[in-house]
Amino acid sequence: MWICYEDYEVREGILNGIGRTKRFYFPMADRGIPNIIYKLNPDNYDDLIDFARKYGGFGHWNLCEKQERTGGDPINWIKAHINGIRITFDLIEIIQSNNEEKAYQYIDKLNENETYGENEKIVTNKWYSEGSSLDLASYMVRDIINRNIKGIQKKLYQGKENTFVSFHKFNALIEVVYWQLLDAAVSGTFKRCEECNAPVNGNVRFCRPQYAEKESPCALRSRQRRSRRKRKEEKNEG
């Protein structure tokens, strides 16, 4: 389970939870979190705080040795992970399209010293491959994801009435995000939201609803637009 506090703030470059515990939840069950992180603007602190109020911090403090903990999530560390998540999502889409030229163009435009998150660290990696650009894209996806899911374990627990249940044990929310990216890569169900063009995974047309929403803003805008168009057509026919 993961924890959300009553509120969050950014102080001295660190995103911190403040106040009492607001809720606990199972992030593994929410497949929309990677999509939300993809759309976050890491330079907009209000954006990061709004996300944390709904889903909690990213978990840097749980990945660090005690002497390295800051009490929250360093903003630069969050930026690095958001960058890695965007690269991974984009490359999964390119690989699924089997577009060698697009893979080459995307990788060629990346900064030479591109940074991304590796657990509690910010790292820079220069990827090379003697194969095709698609081979290199595949290696990059596997490398980023595999580095960030090492702490996840599937464990067996006692259930009700002499039964067993299993849950994934994780240390940080960011690990869960990469685990869900793994699912997107394996399932082949990656697509783009029909409204905002952000990446989504699964049999959906639009971004999924966020915490406490019955319908996502993307789905709502599309439905309202269709409704207006239908009323206009009916008026013209009348």
C-alpha cells in the first residue's frame, strides 16, 4: 500500500508531505498513474503538489540509505524520472509501430547526456547498439525499466478461510510506475488518448479518471463535443 498525506509543499527543492495521513491505496491497481506522470510539468510546483495530493509522493526517501534521505522527493530527481518515463513511453509506441526511421529520428534528437532516474539516483547513460535503431530503442526501454523494478517482489499472504492471496511488495510509487510501463511494453496495448494525445495503456480511448473523478476531463470534453454536434445536427434537420 502507499500513503497520501493531507497536503504537500515544495521547500528548498524538496517535495514534502505535511499534516496527517489522508489515505492508503494500492497503486498497482491504478493503470492511469503513468499517463498522469507523463503529462506532469516538473517545473510547475502546483502540478507536482496536485499529483501528490491525489497519489502521494514518488518515494525517494524509501529508496535511499538513511543518511541520504531528505524527508521527501528532490525536484531534480522527480524531473529525471519523468524524463525517463516519457522516453520509455515514446519508444514503446515507436517499437510497436515498427518504424525504423522514426526510432532513428527520436533517438538522434535526445541530448547526448540525457538524464533519467534509476531508483534513488539521477543517472546519465549513453546507449549504443550495433544493430538497428529499433534494436537500440528496445534496449533503452528494457534498460530503463529493468533498472527501476529491482525492488518489486511478489509475495504470498494468508487470505480468508484458509486461502492464500498474493500481492506485489514495493518500496516506492515510482517503482510501480515502471512496473506498469513493463505491462504496456509486453501487452502491446499502447495507444494515444483521442483527446489530448497523451499515452494510455489498455482498452481505453481516453485518459483514465484521476482519483475521485468519475470521468476524465478528456472523456468529458469528447462527450460534450459529440453532444453539441448532435444537437446542432438535429437543429439543422428540423
